[in-house]
Amino acid sequence: MTNELIVPRGFEVVELTTTAPCAIHSVHTPVPRINQQHHWFPQWLQLIIWGEVRVKATTVVCPTGHVNVHDLINHRILHGEFPGTHSGSTYKLAFKGFSAFTDNGGDVATAAAHLRGGGGSE
Ligand SMILES: [Zn+2]
């Protein structure tokens, strides 16, 4: 199975770039020219489920870290648990994002349905 980012029509994913340092890694090879503002939980998914962005927190991460954090969040939503050792800065940031979603009333089954592209009950 793949974890492709499925962006529905009418929604645009804007990657906010910055030269601020990555919060996950202290060393990068190669060094990215730019880093990204990681939204703790995908804005497009929040907009579909809630019609608004409730989880507004962001953290600056490198592009590689960004992809990995979202892959962990997607894995948690789709498979019911985080993969791997559950340690390290990447996991901690993914856990914060997932927790922020559920703490704001987010329904994991609905999020999973949207990630699979099948729509949700809300
Ligand atoms: Zn990094």
C-alpha cells in the first residue's frame, strides 16, 4: 500500500518555506536549501472533516523530516498504531500532531476514510 497524499479538488496544499533550522535533525546531508513549516495535522484533512483548521500549530522541519512525520501520522490513522520504535524527534512530532487531532474531537475512522479516498461519514 502506498501513502500518497490525496488532495481533493478545491483544496490547495501550500508548502510554507523558511530558512529557519529543522527541529528534528541537527545534521543534514545534503543540507536542504529551504525548510518547511510543518502543520501538525494536515490542513486539507481538517478542512474536509471540520470545515475549519482547528490544529494551527506548526514546527519547522526539513523536507525529508516533513515527509517522514506525515507518513507516521498516516500510518497511525490507517493502521491504528505508530510503526517502529516510537522514539526519536520524528515520532514525537507525529504523536503531537495525531494527539492534537483527537484532542480537538477528530474521528480517526473518518480521517482514515478520507486518506483512503473513500470519503467519510461527516
Ligand atoms: Zn531535518
